[in-house]
Amino acid sequence: MAQILYLTRIELDFGARRLLPAECERAGMKRPLVVTDAGVRAAGVLDLALQAFETAPVVFDRTPPNPTEAAVRDAVALLQAEGCDGLVAIGGGSSIDLAKGVAIAATHEPPLKRWATIEGGAAHISARVLPVIAVPTTAGTGSEVARGAILIVDDGRKLGFHNWELMPKAAICDPELTLALPPMLTAATGMDAIAHCIETFLAPAFNPPADGIALEGLRRGWQSIERATADGQDRDARMDMMCASIHGAMAFQKGLGAVHSLSHALGGLVPRLHHGTLNAVFLPAVIRFNAEAESVRREGRIARLAQAMGLAQHTADAVAHAIQALNQRLGLPTGLDAMGVDRDLDAAIVERALADHCHKTNPRLASAAQYLDLLAASR
């Protein structure tokens, strides 16, 4: 049986940020805590996003690039000290995921890992969680329309937390907030969105609406990522990338796969590495690996990816080569070696990938040896 749930209130347009105070009121927030990061504040994007508020909300701006349990604790302390009753996340996926972590930690017993998916706790996250409204300032993670969050807990693992109670009460998706995004961050977050569209489409779960959403997101992302990276003021390209991000996450309920198993594993071990960049590096090898999956072959899924990307050849090699060439044109790293990833980490990466929540939703279940091959192919 297919369970198909869509999803939350999404406001998508240039200038949508003006609806933020009304959405806070609709969600029952009288005193929200804004969760963001120092870069969003320094770029002036935070002030732009908050212009519609008559009184400036309380702000926590210490979100790290890969959100941690320690940062969650710091934000909870501020939330409780200020008497805040909900969260507004303004930033990329890190800020949105941190806000979701705060929503759990402020209302559920510690430690945070207790509520992680692979620890069996996700199903027990209750309606006590604080409400979250998400305002993305990048176009990549899609966390604004996702029921999950990825957080590094105190023992160093990068874990997923998934429950429909974590779905933001509203997603305020204003492409104008992405116009100042630097080129390399545009490229890396954009490849995150493209990876989501590809992996969710290849996941074996039966969900035809999600398949259509993923393919349309891929089409928009593929046709516009280079334009958005080259000219951040290209409003049409920025809208396409915002749509690609939303589409990829709307299809998350199908599951992801080995790209994300590896990215989560390595990102937990080396937090300085950008998640979207890791996805871009792992995608070609995983696509070639997944082309042999029975469900992928039976349903002609590689050819359908190639069509959405506008490729003349509809083979796994053609898709993988096109992604590698796109990464190079965007100026992203050519592989793990170029990112300074030590080969001595391979065993630990594989161990964590096998335990990751995305591992079992890959269309072809990878063994430890096959994960090692994927790492070697991504060098």
C-alpha cells in the first residue's frame, strides 16, 4: 500500500516574506525565536526577511554549517530564557534543521539521540514539539517542506530525525532571499536539490506523484543551475532553483539512497565538508551502481532521468558523465581527493553508511565492499 501525504502550506513567490508575521499568528506563535546563522545576518538577508515585523523578534544566529546538538542546547537556553513559544528558521538547511532540533529538545527528554530514526525514537516524537516556520535563503536542502532534520549528536554521529510533527507549519519560499547567495554556495546547494530529485526518483517505493514531482524538479534545476551560479540576479533561474529544492523534498517520502548514506557518514566525520558538494561528488558513481537495480531497469528510470536532463543518450554512463561535467563547469571539486578526504576514513565511512537511515531505501542494497568501491570511484 502506498501512503501519499502532501504536505504543508507553501507560499512561493518573490516577496512572499511579507506573509511571515501572519503565518506566525496562524501557527499560534506570539513570541517566536528566529534561528539563523552569522552569514545570513551579515549579508543583510535576515533584516530583509524580518522587515514585515513591527517588533524585531529574538534571534539566535549561531547555527554552525553542520548543526550540532551543542548548538541545539544553546538555542533552547535562549528560547527558554526569552519565553519564546515557537521557531522561525531563516537560512539554509542547517538553520531549518537546527530549529527542528530545538523544537524536539525544548519539549522532549534528553539526550537528543534518543529521538533519532536509527535509534527507534523518531516514531515517539510527539505533538508537544514547538511549531516551526521555515524561510529558506538557499535553494537546495528542501528542509522547509520536509518532515526530517539531520543533526550531529554529541557522540559525533550525523543522524536523521523524522516525524510528521516536525513538518514546518508553513514554508515561506521567497526567491528574492536567494539573490545574494554567492556563486559556489549557489552551485553546492543547487546540486543538493538535483541530488534529491534524482535519488528520490530512483528509490523503489511506489509513489507516482512523487516521481512526477522529482522529475519536474530535476528538469528545472538542471536547466537553471548554471545560470543561477553565473548570474545571481537571474530571477527566472532563482525561481527554478527554489522550485527544484521544494520538489526534491516533496518527494522525500519515497526515501533517498546511497548518495546520502555516504554524505551523512562522511559529513559526520568531517563536518567542514558541505553536504551538497558531497552529494554532487557521490552522484555519478551511485547512478552507475543503481542502474543495475531490478526496479530501475524494469521501469526505465535512467532513461527518464536522461530525458528530464535533456540528454541525447539515455544510459547510466551518459547521466553520470553529464553530472561530472556539470560539477566541473560549476567549479565544484572533482572528487574526494580534491576535497582533502583521507583514505584512512573509508572504513569508518562505510560503517556509518551501512547504519544510515537512507541505506535501506536505495534501489540496490549496497554491501560494505560495494560502498568501498563507490568511495574509490568517487576519488
